[in-house]
Amino acid sequence: MPNKAKTIEDLGEFGFIRSITSGCINDTKEVVQGIGDDCAVLGPFGERVLLVTADLLVENVHFILDRIPPEHIGEKSIAVNLSDIAAMGGQPRHAIVSIAIPHLFPARVLNGIYDGIKSACNNYGVNILGGDTSSSPGGLFINVTAIGEAARDKVVYRHGARVGDKIYVVGMLGESIAGLKIIKGEISADTAQWPSLIAAHTRPRPKVAEGKIIGDSGLASAMIDISDGIVADLGHICEESGVGAEIREDFLPVSEDLLALGQGYNLDVAEYALMGGEDYALLYTVAPEDADQLEKLLKKQADISPAFIGRITSDPRIRCVRPDGKERILGKRGFDHFAQ
């Protein structure tokens, strides 16, 4: 830990992760990728590798217990993990669920959460193998470890982006942060009028099928899921690949509902798309000569059209160009749990 860093706020979430990375791997024989990507990659085991990831959901950080159906909390706890596996081009197989429960917590709510967990796992063919249960002195905590698999030569990492690559997004941006602000009352909108925005936050859909199509194609040079905001997550690809990026504000994929909310409440929709977290869309880069082929594969096999949003550059910055040609100044780089 740097001498000047006295607290976690001094380090920030990603500074803390960087500070602990050294010395974590003691036996490299079956570790292809450790800290630094959406999943750890273990193996190879024949022609396959295992993908392992873990995400922690904390009451009043990732969900507001009394404003979200418990089934949706359970679904989300699984979805955010499967999104990491999708971002590596893998297929999810198993989950281990651990939960810390406050005293006198309603059994009805717990049963609802596990109904949601089981429903999400059933939808994606994922087994629940076990976990751990503990009491909590304050707040509900749900931790899921998910295990997936992929062909060893089809895993898509963060570190492969090259100058000139095109940047695409699969999914919509900015909806989750809008839904959260409505739920919290920070936007004075009726929750019943914006069900798609609420669902984007409470019931995210991991892009498992789409991620596997991208991985199996062997065409993408890098990929990540958008959990901390596109600026932060594209920043991870750029940092790992030693490149920068230029994105076009008017190319960002935003839904009609988000545009309508922005117009009705005078919101900066582009800011939501750039900085909002928990979209769980996929962002991938691809060489220009392969871009059309991958677009056609996604359209044919998943009936979706990825959004082209920009290009990888040699300039190490991430630049966002407005429709008038001026640059948007990108300050805060997405969601950080400990940002000051």
C-alpha cells in the first residue's frame, strides 16, 4: 500500500485491487489468468478451461431491500456473476451461494430471494452446489461464486485490443442508473410509468448467449461487461491493452424510454450512458476487417445488432466526441465503491 494512502478512500476501489495483486499466485501450473479480468481462468484441462468469478451484493449498496421484490434480488445476485462469464465468451455451469443474514430477518423474504436465485440458475442451466450461511450484525449480504467453462482458444480477455480496432456494445446503456434513481426518489418519476428502467436495475439480463457467440467466433480482440460504467470498463480494456479510445456520444446505444425520461426530466442521458454502472451490456473490440462478419453472426444467431461506438487509438486517453465535434471532458471514470 502506498505510504500516502491512509484509508481505502485514498486508494479507491481499483487502486486497492492494484495494491494487492502482487504475490497472489503461488502455483502457476493451472492459472492462465488471475486478478485483472472478468474471471480467473484455470487450466487448461484438455481443450477446456474453467472460468471462475465472484460478486458480493450488499444491502443499501447494490439493492434496497424494502423497495425491490426479494425474488429480483436473488435473480440479480446470479445475473451479475453470469455476466462476467459471458464477458469471457464462456458458458456458466455452477454457482456457490453464501449469505449473511441479520437477526430476526423474515423467512418469507429469504425464501423469495432463494426462489429468485433458483429461477435464474434454472434459466441458464446452472447448478447450485452449496455455499455458506452466517449471521450479520447489520444488513443482508449475498456472495455468489460462479464457475463456467470455455474452449481454451476461445476465451476473450481484456488485454487484446489493438490500435484501429472498432468498439461495439451489445445492450443498452444508462438504463440501470436511471432505474436506481427513480427507485431512490432522486428522480421524481412514478416507478409504475418506467418499468423497463426499473427492471434494468433490479433484474439485469446477462448476455450469456451473445458472449458465447462472440467468443466462439474467435473474432473479438477484447471484451468486458459494463458493470462500472462504459468509461471505467473501456478504461480497463485500454489499460490492459496499452491503448486508448475515441467514442462517439451520438453512437451510444440508449433506449427510447431513457431518452423520454431525459426529455421529461431534463437529464443528461449521455452522462448516464457513459458513467452509469450495472448495465451488464457487453463491450467488445474487433479488427475492422472482421467487424462486419461478427455483426452478421450476432444478427443471425441472436437477432441483435451491436452498436458501433468508436475506435481504439494510440492516444492513451479515452476521448468522447460530441455530435458537434467538441470533446466531452471525462472526469470521474465510472462507479468506484470508495471514490471520494
